[in-house]
Amino acid sequence: MDDMNMNLSELMKDFADESKCRAYLESLRWPKGVTCPRCNAAKVYRIAKRDQFVCASCEYQFSVTVDTIFHDTHLPLVTWFLATFLLCEAKKGMSACQIQRSLGIKTYKTAWYLCHRIRAAMVEANRKPLGGVVEMDETYVGGKAHGKTGRGAANKEVVIGIRQRQGELRFFHAEDVKRGTLEKYIRENISDDVEVLMTDDFNIYRGAARHLRQQGKHKTIRHSFKIYVDGDIHTNTVESAFSLLKRGVIGTWHRVSAKHLQAYCNEMCFRFNNRKNPYLFRDTILKLIASPNLEYKNLTAASENAA
């Protein structure tokens, strides 16, 4: 299968049954040939009637899904593949209700769990600090607020956005917008060698980015004076990413709990950062193969009704 020319019709043709899905997983997991996951021996035999292998060295019997997120699932691999493709392709995300209807999954609970397991694999680990021109801002999402809006609004959750121009986007569900919190995200995600950090004139950023400001690497745009662009000084790039996130929350997911907000942020960033990746489906399946299993009891530990 060629990811570069793939659409939903092609995917359904290429992965029409379990055997085709298993063959694809095998090619991704063992590109140089099947090896035993227990002892790494290369001499294994195929048990075709059982979709399994047996190791000639340790006699361990295994399948292509062993030790992967797919191993204990009751869903067909075809459903996993289709759901992964839909979540990769939906610019503003796709809700569990949509996945349930589109793929004919029996219960919402099963579709919801499936979506969250795919989102868990979309976490981008071992990321390098951002450089070049970087923008940083915060926004507020979640339940309906009454009275005050903007910074400090009630019933809202804080999302901090950091985006490198012509580069990567990162979202973080934060506890607050205090100096220490903002400084933590700056130091963990922005290189000391950054060309410049752009923020608005929220006073807390001055202290949080003090080490960059002392080097002349922190510039602000005066939103409090209704100035939104001053030459190349603006935060419009990260704000456009916030708009995409909010359209996903309001128009697609409709209700996102604080407990799972970071998972939705991770999904949005993964899809955005890979928007030009012609092998996004393949790379996401590879992440699913490598990702640890996310048990339902752990996913719902705090709230059975979390979105």
C-alpha cells in the first residue's frame, strides 16, 4: 500500500479483511523478517491456520499482535485501521459518536475507548526545544463561563500554546497562568538559542521569559492597546492554532472534560505537526504497535463520564 495515494476507498480495498491487516502489521513490525519477541531468535515457523508463529529456539507461540495495543482487543483490526485513518485525516478531529456511527461499532463506550487508545499513541515524545521565531499564548476552553471572560474566567481550563513559525505546535493543559507555570513551559520547550519569543503584553510573560528578555530575545505585541500586528511582531500564528482547537472542541467533540483535555490537545498537535507527512497513517500504526496498552479502568479512574 502506498500511503501517498491513500484515501478511504483505497484503505478499505487494501485492508478488506483481517489477513490483510495482519500482513501489514507484520511488514511494519518485522521489516527484516519475523523474530521471536521473547528471545529474539530469527528462526520461526508460521502456523498459518492459527495466524501464529512458533519460535524454533524457545518454542514460544505468538502472533503479530502480541505485546501490542491490538493484542487484547475485541474489535477487528479492520475497525482499528479505519478508525486510525479517520482520526488522522479529520482536521478538526472526530468524535466517538461519529466513529461509532461510521464504523458500526455496537456501543459508544467501545468507540470512546478506541478513540482514546489511538490518541494515547499520538503523544509526541523526546521532542527537541523549539528555535527560530516562536510564539506563545494561552487560551481558555471548557464549560460555559458566566460573568468574567478571558484570563481568570470561571469554569474554564487553561491551554498554553507554543508554536514555532513554519514549525511545530505544542499545546499544554495548564493549572494556571502564574509566572512559575509559564516559565516552566518556556524552559522545557524553547531553546536558549531561540531567535526570538513573541508573546502579548500580559505582564506575567515578562518575568516568565526574563532569561530571554535579558538577551533581547523576547518581544511583545500590545494587545491591551488593541495592537495585533507590528511588523513581524504578532502572535497570530499560535492564535490560529487555538482557533482550530476550539472548533474541534465546540464543533466536533462538543464536550471535553478537564481529565482528558490533554489527550485531545495531543491529538490536535500530532495531526497538525504531521499535516504534510505523506506517511501519516503508516507512522500512526507504527506508534500504535509500539505504544503501551491503555487500560479502560485507568482511563476512567477519575470520572466514568469524562468526554
